[in-house]
Amino acid sequence: MITDKLNAEFWVISDPHLIADSMHDNGQAFSRMQKTSQGKDLYYQETVLSSFMKMAQEKKPAAIIVTGDITFNGERVSAERFRDIFRPLKDTKLLILPGNHDIYDGWSREFRGKKQFYAGQISPMFWKAIFDKSYGHCESEDRSSLAYSVQFNPQYFLLMLDSNYYGSEETTEAPHTRGGIGKKQLKWIEEQLRWAEQNHLRPIVFMHHNLYAHNPAVNRGYVLDNANDLRKLCARYNVKLIFSGHIHAQNILGPQGTTPTTEIVTSSFCSNDQGYGVVRVHPKHVTYIRKTFDMNPYLTDKEKQNYTLTHFHDYLEKLQLGSIAADLVQNDLRKNHNDIDLVRKMGNLFARMNYNFYTGHNHMKAGELAKIHATEAYKTLIKQHPEYRLYLKTLYDTTDHSNLRVKIRY
């Protein structure tokens, strides 16, 4: 058991995508990788995670839970470095589960000068050895995967699932984006849920891939291939809460159809605005609040001399917005080369709408949304890119629904 307190707190982060500093020399090859990393920060994550660990030392949540993609592309050294960064924690337990980039990722590389080199990958055996302390807290392990269960406190039971596809040996192939739960793991999950029910424990599930489609236009490869199988188990055993990641967007969906489960997707910790979830469990309810991590109080004196680190959210926002806008601007300059200002407005609008969705700040009054739709930039954007029409409509929400907080009652 992680804690004997009935009122307890744990934190959730997802997709930190750490590449250890020792895996690169800040050279040309690594710089090129940063520019094509889709808004992820690759340079400063050791500092960010070390600062986050210091905050945990100070505030002492019972656990920090990471819902996959611990590493950038499955570098064994990066996983070991992640473990070492959090090693000083004494009052807080680190609970890890793998993402689609972690196990046998053929993109695993280190970067020296102008060149990339193959880096040692992570096997399931290495994963368990590296994060042995996480598995040391388990009540049960699934023999067919890297899934395990943990009793959090006298009332709550955590299922840490493995929703990833990977082979049985090192590979040169790209990591799978899709995910699913194997039949043997599904059987183990049902056994765990039945045991929790018999012992009057409330299950909370964690996995990398999603149970629901959090964006109607973009969900292929993100929702579990066999989500219906897991949804049936959630309905049978009244699973009220699931945490996941993978889509790098902050989003909360309540119960769907006959499935009584609320799913909370936490945005990527290495991009956007460093979002993390604070979860408080109580005898009659669970609360979730999304917060943004301010690492300034936890930087060393030397680190505070670095302007980027002391203005890190500005840096991340520019990194994300620039990454989203770049491809669209480059393509549309060919079509609108006589109106560069319009192209820039289109790029900025597209990037800002995405950014607000990723950070969970995508709620807007209907009148304000109508003004956006009436702009020349928006009209031109959907005219020249009809494939974006449905996607852009899904990015904003005019209801009272919140993606930043929720309360689950028992």
C-alpha cells in the first residue's frame, strides 16, 4: 500500500519524452531533431524534471504517476536517467507505465556533431529492472505484458496497464502509434477488478492510449484498437476513472453510453505549458485539477542565469506555436505568395487554436467563436484546406464543460 491515509494526493504527468543530456552534444544533428520534434522541448528536460522532483520533495504527494512515453524514442540511457532524477524522493513513490515510444523503439538514437547513431533500446526485462521500485509496490503483475496493479490506500486500487504494441527484440522500425490490450492482459485486468470488488476497493485505471475519442476528427492511432473490450470491463465493474496520455492534449470526457468512466488525458509535460494533474482521493469522491508547473522556485542559482529557463513557459509556447504554424505557412506561401500577411495570420490562427486545445483552454462563448469564423484568415484557411474544416470545428467548445478540473463522486 502506498499510503494509509484516507485523504491522500497523487500527481499525474504524461509524455515527458526525456532524452538524456549524455545522448547528445547540442550539435547540428540534435538541433535538426529539435526543429522536427513537433513542439517538444528536448534541450531542458533534465532540468525540468529535476525541478519537478524538488517540488515533490517539498509538497510530498503520495505518488507521481507517469502515463507513458518516459523517453524520447526508447533510449535505455534516457530511461535510466529518468529513474535517477527521481531517485532522491523519499515520501513520494514513482509509478511508471510504458508508452509507444519506450519499448523496442527503432528510432532510438544518440546525436554527435552532424551524425546520428543507434542507441541501446529498452526490452521489457530492462524496463522492469530500471523501474524496479515501481514494480516493487505491486499487488500483482501481468505475465503477458508490463501491466501491474498497486493498492494506493485503504479505499483505492490502481491498475497500471500496458497498451502498447512492440516486438520481442530490438528493431530498426518506427514505433507503433496504435495500441491495444491483449487477450491475456484483459483476463488479468478482469481478475484484478474482481479482486478489487471483493475487497471493496475502488479501481482507477492508467494507460498510455485512450479509451475514448477525444477529438472526433483526429483519433486514429490514439484510441485503443479494442477499446470496446475494456469499456465492457469498466461497465461490469463500475470503473469511474481512467487516466491516459498519448495525444499530447489536455482533455476530459465524462461517461459515454453505458460506460460509467470519466477519462482524463493529461497533456505532454515536455511541451505547451508543463501541465500536470493534482488528484486528491477522499472516502466519497475524487477531485482532479490541472495545474501548470512553475519551476523558477526550484532552479539553482546557476540555472536562474539562463533566460530561457526563467521564462520557460514563453519559450514552450513559442516552440509549440512555431512548430504548428511552420508547415502550413511554408505550404501556403506558394499559393498566396502575394499576400504574406494573410498567410501569417492563417498560420498564427491555426497554431493558436491548436495550442488552446492542447492546453485545455479551448472554451469560448459562441459569439467569440463566430467572430473567428468570420475572419478572412479562417475563411481562407478552410477554403484552401477543406481537410481542416471538421478538425478546426472540434478544437473549440462553447459548452460549460471543463478540461481543467472534475469531481468524481462515489
